[in-house]
Amino acid sequence: MKQQRSLVSLSREVISLLKTHPDEAFTTAEIAAAVGLRGGTAHRLLHEALSSSVEEKIIERVKGNRYRYPRRRAVLTGRLSMMKGGTGIVEVEGEGQRVFIPHNFLSTALDGDRVGIALFAESRKGRDDEEKRLPDGEVVEVIERGRVRIVGTMEKSRGFFFVVPDDSRITRDIYIQKGSTEGARPGEKVVAEITEWSSPELNPEGRVVEVLGKSGEPLVEVRAVARAHSLPLSFPADVLAEVRAIPERIPPEEVRRRRDLRGAVAFTIDPEDAKDFDDAVSIEPLNGGRCLLGVHIADVSYYVKEGTPLDREAYERGTSVYLPNAVVPMLPEKLSNNLCSLRPLEDRLSYSVLMTVTKQGVVESAEIVRSAIRSRRRFSYEEVQRIIESGKGDFAGEISRMRALSEVLHRKRLREGSIDFETAEAKFRFDGEGYPVEILKKVRTDATNLVEEFMLLANKTVAESVESTGRGPAMSPFLYRVHDAPNTEKLRELADFVKRFGFRLHVDGGVNSKALQKLIEQVKGSEVEDLINEIAVRSMAKAVYSPKNIGHYGLGFAHYAQFTSPIRRYPDLIVHRLLVEYGGGMAAVRVRQWMKRLDEICRHSSEMEQNAVEAEREAVRVMQAEYMKRHLGDVFKGVISGVTNYGIYVEITDLLIEGMVHVREMGDDYYVYDEKRYALVGRRRKHEYRLGSPVMVQVVSVDVERHQVKLALAEE
């Protein structure tokens, strides 16, 4: 063991020597002299260190039996994503290139860090097929930490405290300096801040900055998810002070400056548990089968002024995040649930899109005006659905007209190229202590479709208005919601995949969105509907915010923006501000200012949206795992949702919970992974477990902290 430690130490000295003299090549004797080696045993150890370092491609042997540190190409910059096994992938900025980073070339970089990397002259072997196609590199600089605060569980060993990160992509425990535990005890969930990490040979050091509670408790675990994604659980003092100073009463002169729509029959339709009401809708019949459709949106821009502490905080947050049994709002409650919320029978400032729509669903004309409204009623989706089905209830006439119009708009949208993905989502019912007691599937209804169609139409109309005013897109700074066409290779893979289930997706000469919609209609009602919808969504490009309009592939719209949710989305607030400035005539200096700012606003907003999506998914898995703790030993029907060489993933159909059956639990045969058939195949009996196949599974164990459910196959 002593010799092994000496070998490791000597290897580091040699690498350090060669690295600090990148333009020189050294003989063995020169290296020995430089590191102070004497004697035959020491020289044998040096030869061993040199050979192993050459074999690992850390250094290279060159002409004249000399050694040098490999010449690297120019330093590239990108974001590091850690993979299973402790290796990494860096997405190079501005190039679309991906670089593989072996585990011993990560330096002190962590998942999510912005790093400088250098490429090796040749790639190493022994990697997965996809990784073999990537060039190799090493981290030479950590430019910016993706996160300095890490969530994990406090542990103690041999008198030392350390934090074991929850995130498996953080592969190093964090040593907690003496006196820096904040009173946390072993077994408690904490937030640790990294204070120093000078060498990859050592563990990072840090201090505890927040104690969240006992690990394993569901509400603590959800808070841990929020903190792991850097979601703030409170607002800064200066923001709260600014909000407290906002008057509750709307000045009469402000109402006089606006279109007074308080007499319109407008109402809100939201989930049962919603508290922030962004939008209200109204409808009035006109002659010739036309109607005046009003979409009225909370005017957050009146209260959140550009450049204020409140505005900066909203920008940083980017979006509200909806976790099970908790919300991390973009705006303080006084605004989100009160002053900006379109509460019933209260005067509110709004931004209204008033559209004259034909019975064919064509918008003949539209006005976008700052307004004042007074919502007549707060409806839940369930209430509106009952009125649609029965024809009876408050504002039944208006709701009936809205439903008829929404169906026309829906059919028109699909004809023109929209894709109507049906992805399943889980919702929870909780007991008084916050524990999940029931998991339900969110269902689409006529009521939810009604609201969706009206919001889509308003967003589309707003985006079209900016480019139809004569200013021209080059001179109109604006914030679009864009969705690029999917990668052709990914669509070919999707076509091959669905073909195995008897479905067809035509990909010759590319795929238009109508072909994808046909696929969605084909799989509707089948056992693999959820699976194919999910894989089809993954085949798409991600929708993002952009100042450059490229259209929205998934919706089939040439122009699209998000305008309808400024209480919970910062880009919608920016769209409102831009509309206000265009309404008053935007000065040239403001055009230039917006042009400079929009790229960064779009980039940051897209990142915050993705972060929110990941946090929401992770928190759902926490609650699903907690729910399954009460069902250990129970048997459920499921569908195989993933196949790997180490087992199968099964989604429990009624609960949307995914768990794993490890191959070692499949003891009736020796199973081999067949990648082309998406299956594990028994070597002796040839029984197959294929992606999409129905199976019965039993719950074996649950780990709430890791959000994992382990399953075993059960008798059918």
C-alpha cells in the first residue's frame, strides 16, 4: 500500500512538472533529477509512473525517448454535464459541438459549471458507442460555478462532518469545516456552500448555510428539491418594502386613461386550487355568426416597473414554479394573489385582446388595449365542465358560445399544422399533514381546451400585431416564443420505433407537423399511447424565447409570443412592456436599448423555465415515492417504459409512477439486452420484455431521498 501511494504521488509530481513546461520534452534522467529521485528502486517506480501515465494518455512519449505533456488545441468554453460513471460531456458554446471529459480530467469541475476545456489530439477507447464519436478533452479552468450551494444529507465519521450530495452527478462528498455545521445533526437535510476546492486530489470544503429538516420526510424533500434548483423560498427585504408601498386602490385617473371594460361579462376559469388569476375571458355575439372574443390579462407592467428591486427579482426568478403542495412565486403574494390577480367583483387593471372572430375561426380584426375590468365570477374547470355538460348554471349562454368557438378554433389549428400531444401528468391529493394520499391523472376536458384555445389565439394575435404595423421585423424589438423544426435523424429513429408497434410516420423528404399529428391520432387509445407521446415529445426541439422569429413548429404558427401569464412568467411581462412602448411610439434610443437587452433576457428566461420544469418533475417523483411507501408488496399493472442492459423501467399505468426491475431480480432466465429490438431477451427460453409491453409488477422497496421505486415482476 505504501508503494502504491508513492506511485500515485510520483505520478502527480511528474505530470505537474511536464504540465508547467508545455513546450519542453524531458528524458527519464532529466525527470528524475527534476523531482529529486535517486537509487534503483526509485527509478523503477519512475518508469512505472511514466508508463501508466502514457497508457492513460495523460502524458506522451515522443522522439528520442522523451516525455512531454500533450499539446492541446485552443481552449473552448462550455457547460459541463456529468454522466453516470463520473465522466462528463461539455456542450461547446456557439458551436453545437460536444466533448467527452474522462473522469480523471475533470479537475475541480462540478456538474453545471461553465468551464474552459482543451482537446486531446486523439480520443481514448472503451466508451459507449455514442461517446466514442465525441472528441476527448480535459478541463483546464473552472470559469463559473453552476452552483456553489449543494443539497445533501449531513453525515459524521471519525469525528469529521461531511455532506453526501443528493444529486448523483455530484460525485464528491463535501467536507464541513469545524464550527460550520449550523447545528445540523447527522441524518438531516442541509444546504452546503462550497468555500474551497483547490485540488482534485482533495474533497471540496464547505459550510452549512441552511438546515432543511430530517431527511426522508416528504415536505423536507420537496424543500430540498427547491433549494437544489436554487429556487428562493423568500423575497429580499427591499423587494417586500417596495411591494408594501404599492397602494391597494387604483387611481381613478388611471382607469380614465384606459378602455373601461368593467361592464363586460368577463370571468376567470382556473384549476380548483389556483390563487393567481392571470386571465379572464368574455364573448359577445355579433351579426353574421361572428363574435367579439375578449381575452383580458392582468396588467402586471403597471405595478412592476423596469429597473426596480421588484423587477430585478422577477427577472432572476424568471417564472413561478409549481411544486406538489407548494408554489415558489415569481412575484410576492400581495401582487400575485391580490393586486394583479383578476379576483371576482373587484376592479382590476388589465391588458385586453379584443378579437372579432368569424364562425370559421378567422380573426377579422383585433385591438390590443390597456383596460380596466371587473370579473363577474371565478370558475373552476370542473364547474365549467358541468355547465357545458348540463347546459345549466351561471353564464351558461356565454360558456356555450365559448365552447362552440373553441372547438372551431381547435379544428382549424390542427388543419393548419398544430400537433396536439397528449402527455400524461400526475396530480396529488394530500392529507392535513402534507402527505400524498391519492394520485390522479390530469385530464383534458372541454373546459381546459376552451381556455387553451383562447390563450393560444390571443398570443398568436399579439405576435402578429407587432409585425403587421409597418415597422418591419428588423426594427421591432420583440420577444417571441419559438420552436424549431425537429432533427431529421431523431424523427427517423421515432419512425423506426413506432413501426414496431404497427404505426407509421412518413419521413421521406422530412416530416411536416401534420404527419406527426396523424401519428398522435393513430396511437390514441392504445396501450402505448402515453409512451409514444412521451418519446415523440423528446424527439422535438425545445421551445425557447428569442428576439428572432422563426415560427413555432409544434403549434404551426408563423408568429407566436407568450402574453397571457405575466404574473408567473417574466417574458410575458416583457411583452406587455414592449406593447406599451409601441402604443406610445417607441423612441429610437429605446429600440437600441431593447435590441441590446433582449438576447440576454431570452437566454436567461429559457434557462429558468427549464430549471423550473426539472424541479417540478423531481418534486413529483418525491411525492410519488412517498405515496408508494404505503404500498410495499402491492401489485400493479404497468407498461415497460425503458429497457437497458441492467434491467427494465416500468411505468405503473394508473399512477404514472416509474420504477425499475433490475435484471438480477429476473431469475427465471439469463437476460441479454437487444438494442435493435428494444428488449431484454432470455437466453434459454427466449422470452422477451420489450419496450411498450404490458407487465404486472410488485413494489419491492422505496427510497424517498433518491426518489426511486424498486419493482419486481409479478404473476399476471
